[in-house]
Amino acid sequence: MCHVRELMTPQPVKVPFDQAVGDCARILWRLGLRHLPVVDANGRSIGVITDFDLLQHGEIIGEDGQWLDRGDGRTKAADLARTDPVECVESDRLREVIARMRDQGTDVALVLDAHRHPVGILTEHDVVRWSRLELPDEPVLPASDAQVVTVDLYAPALAALDVLVDHNVRHAIVTEDEQPVGVISWRDLVIEDMLGFNASKVREVLKDEGVLSLPVGATWQEIANTMVSHHIGFIPLIDEKGKVAMVLSRTDIMSYLIGRKDAT
């Protein structure tokens, strides 16, 4: 495997510790980002703030740029920053950093210089993009304990949100009569809750019907290529009956790379 410097995004966008979280949300939306390193007055890292953190606090911009502010207006970036992110340096071996990201349950690592200044950022998407050159062209074998998180098309939206929170996932497959009909995200459901539409059903929140999927028997390379091409974080594998047999995520790809005996 290569080193962090070969895969990281250099010169990441940073925010100062006293930046209003509403401004952080605007930056993420405008630039299409999900993570912002937070620095002190000397430019040293004190953590990272994510779209998840902002959304939980109530500072969110909708897909159309609509401002949905449910925060208190006084919270600063340092108040929400995750102060224990995975940190690394450019010369660290990628496999070791990926393992730390997986073990810590995070999709981002901050790359720091000797003075703790953020000089790069490494995300799950970066890893999957690179993995296309490393993954074998062999089928993924369904695991006997594979977990498939689904919600019914006609379930209450808030009940669907509980399912995602209970399983600690960002997306779930929406089904009707056990057949996949769409994908719903944690973001969609939280915004729905923030707007006070507590009586909504999943079908009313669902933005796009249809599921981008691959058949059982798809290879690791096919899955990684599909994720990168469509900028998505998971792929359901569909069996011959049209049902979801398993779901592969970016984290699954990272775990596979870590476990390969020929990884260096």
C-alpha cells in the first residue's frame, strides 16, 4: 500500500475555532464538503467538524440552498468540533491509517505537519477511489451475518429515523413488499423532523424512487467503481428474487483492504 501523502486532499479548507456554526454549514454546502478542520488562533488543529455534527445541532442548508436554522445562533466551531479525530502525518502508511479510521468508526483522518497545522485530509471516498487499483476482480461473497437495514415505504418518517439511529447508519433501503424501491437518508429525515412534519410517511419524504444496485456476484472492483462513479457510500446487492441480499459500504471496502494478506 502507498502512503498518506499519495492519496490525501492537500490544503484542506479550514475554519477558525470561533467561526459561527451557521457559517460552517454554508461553507460545507457551497463547496460540497462534509468535513472542516477546526484550528486555533495559531492555525493548529483542535479537531474536525462534520455535516453530521451541524445537522444534529440544527444548522443545515437544504439541497436547494434553503437555510434551515434551528440552532441558538451563538455556537462556535470549537463547541461542536470532534476533538479526538484520527490524526496522521503524510509519511504514515495508508493501511495503518485506514485501520485506525475503521476502528474508530470515522470516515475522515486529519493530516498534520510537525506544528499540528492541517496540511491534508483523508476520507473514505479517497480510499475507495484509490482501492479500484487494489481490489481483486472477484465476486463478493455474501456473509451469513450480513445486516440489511430497511424501512417500509409506508412507515412513519420518525420511526424510520429511529431505525437509522439505532443501527448507526446514514442511509436505509426503502422497501415495498420486500422489494427495494428507494433510498432514504438520515439528512432527509432530520430535516423533515426539523420542519415539523411529524406525521409524514417515508413515501412522502423519499426524494428519488429507484435504487442504484448491483446483482449478487458483483466483484469488488465493480462495487468500488460504481461507488466512485456515482459518488455514493453504499451499494445493495440484489438476488434473483429482486430482494436485497446484502449491502456493501465504503467501510466494508476499507475492512477488506485492511484484512488482505498481501496488503503492505
